[in-house]
Amino acid sequence: MSLSVSELSYAYGPKTALDGVSFTLAPGFCALLGPNGAGKSTLFALLTRLFAAPPPGRIAVAGQALEEAPRQAMAKLGVVFQQPTLDLDLTVQQNLMYFAALHGVPRRVA
């Protein structure tokens, strides 16, 4: 499974978290390391569709554009969090729907 990110940007108001990030990962294991504030959590939130609005740029998982075919792309993406946790900015229902989507459970079933 490959992952391709092209010209991905995201800002929290006036604070830019990602600015034109581009990379391609070949199949295999990858770790993302960096100091606090480097944009790692923002990148993962965008990769896993935690943020509702699509960002400027393009994300493709195994050739599937995340914006065009989110269910197909997400079904090919495996995510393992450092610690099992809930996002405190989301409601309980939103957390459940998010984790169901990460595991490929259709919204109507979830």
C-alpha cells in the first residue's frame, strides 16, 4: 500500500501547521518523528479524515484519492495510535463514528 501526499496545507486560524507538504511512501513500515508543534498530529488528522473540511492539497492511499473515494482509501489505511484515547474535542458519538470509519464500518451500520 502506498501513501502519497501532494502540496498539503492546513492552518489553525493564523497559525500554519502544514505548508505545502509533499511525500510518497512505498509499501512497508513508516514512523513519523518530530518535535512538538511540527504538524504530526495535524497530518494524521488529515490522513484519517478527522477534520471535516478537505484541506488544500491531495492525499492518495493505494492510488485512491481520499477526497474522491474516502471509504475505499480509508479501507486500505491501517492506523495504530500511540495510546488508546478519545479525542476530547469530539462528542462520544463523533468518537465512535470516527473509530468505526477507521475500521471500515459503513456509517449507516455504525
